[in-house]
Amino acid sequence: MPKICYLHIGLHKTASTSFQKTCQNNISLLLKNGFTYPLFSCALANKFNIIANHSAPIRSLFHENPEKYRINKAWGVSNNIKEVNSSYDEQLSDFLTSSDNLIISGESISSMSEKSLLKLINKIQNYDYEIRAIGLIRSPYSMICSLMQEMIKNGEYLKLISLNDCIPTSFRGEQLPLKSKTIKKLISAFGKSICFHSFDRACTHSHGPVGFLLEEFLNQDPSIFEYKKKNKSLSNLSVRMQNEFNAVNPLFVGNKNGNKYNANFRSFPLEVDERLVFSGKFLLTEVEYELVEEFIEIETENLKEITGLNFSGEPLRFSKPIFSN
């Protein structure tokens, strides 16, 4: 029987954290069924001694410039990157040596360059593993809303998002992620060993997208697992207020080549967010949507051509401006 590395690469905002936490909470059950779910550690980042999301160790280990990797900067380990990556490499090698079926899960793996992905693939195959990779894909509009929320939560300022539809008269979409481009890269790197599924379809599973992954990807009975949901969404008003915070104090300051962690960055208080649920789920307003509509239409066509998944005809919902002009 060949050894298999099950590589879950997200994509972003498709219940990846819930899948990782569920795997972490069911490590013994997975091991009993022949699967190893690794838990990494980073000794130099004291509060990160249990890493269930493999994005950080995998991206750091195979990044062209790991000292510039955002997580390494946020964890304050960029100045000790050789020691950090040496530890990650030793841990990964140990897991590859001792396992028959290894699960690696990290949504940011999909963001790696093709060169870095090929290094990861080569590392895994050097230990005689067959790779089976999977990615879930949101519809373009749903993906944009979800990713914009995450980018804002993570300290980025998006000029498209406002409290009162005070938006730019034109928007080139430089901050919008081209998932079709990402998927082309993943197919180029993984070839026939990667498959893609609709996140909306996965959500219809009786145990949600995590249950879908357990059954479709790992061929496990999803009813025997204890589930862990993570990454709760913020309310519409909280996201928009956080964006205003980020306009003044983003998480990182400086130019792209020398940006540094901003000690003045502040997250919108979660206890306040709980009182703002009346504002609903974060969605674009109709005015904001008009500036990205063409992008969404093009992405929808590209995704259909590349993956065969058809996201056209998606019902569109919008939020209302918090304040009127």
C-alpha cells in the first residue's frame, strides 16, 4: 500500500480553521483510523507551541524570503528565521518518516508561489508519498465578501469599504484576489493530484463543510467525529468600523519591502461586536458592488473554464450603508 499525503490547501475562507480544529480534537480517532494529523511548534514564539494550522510552518519553510513572511513578522521570529525553519524542517521530516497517511492542512499553502509549491511537493515525494490535494472554492461574490472581511480583521485598509458609500469613483481591483489565477498555479504544480469542489456544495453536507472534507477527502464516517467551529464572523458594522481603525493604524506600516508591525494597531472589541449583530452579516452595498461587478463576472467565467464549477446565477444580497450621505 502506498503512503498518502492528504494535502488540504483551503482555499481561504472555506472552513479551513474549523477543519483543522476538528482534526486536532480528533487526533486519537484519526490515528486509530490510520491518519497522522501533525501539531507543529515554534519554540521562539512562546505562545505558539501548538500549531494546528500548517500554513505558518509550511509557508515559512518553503518561502523564498521567510524573514519577510507576514506571520514570522507578527510572531517576532524573523531575526531567528534559520533556527525557526531548521526546527520546522526537523518536525516535518519526523512526521513524514513516521506516518503512513499524513494530513497537512493550511489555507495559505494555496498562496505560495509555484516554485515554493514544487519544493514542498518534492519534499513529500522524497519520503515515497503519493499526494492527494483538495481545495474548496467559494463563488466569486461570496469569496470577495469573506476575504475582504478577513483582510480587514487582519489589519488591512480597503478603500472600497466605507460607512456611508463614500467610495472611490473607480476601482482597479488591485486588492481583489484572482482565485482563477491561483487555481491555474495550483493545477500547474499538482497536476491531476489536485481536485476542487464548490464550497456551497460542501456546506449542504449534513455535517457541513468539515464533514464533507472528512467523507469526500479522507473517506471517513463523518458521524463519529466531534466538531469544532472556529473563526466566527464579525458583524457588518464591526467590519466597517475596523476598516476605519485600519485607515489610521494598519497592522503593518512602511513600504512593501520594509513594512513593520505597528504597535498602535487595535482590533475592534469583540464585546462591542456582540451588541452590533443588528447590522447583519458583512456584505457589499449595491454601490460598492457596482465597482467590482465586472471583476466578479470575469472570475465566474474563468472558474467555470478552469474547474468546470458554475457559479453563475448566484443570488446576490447586499448590506445597506450605515449612514446616508
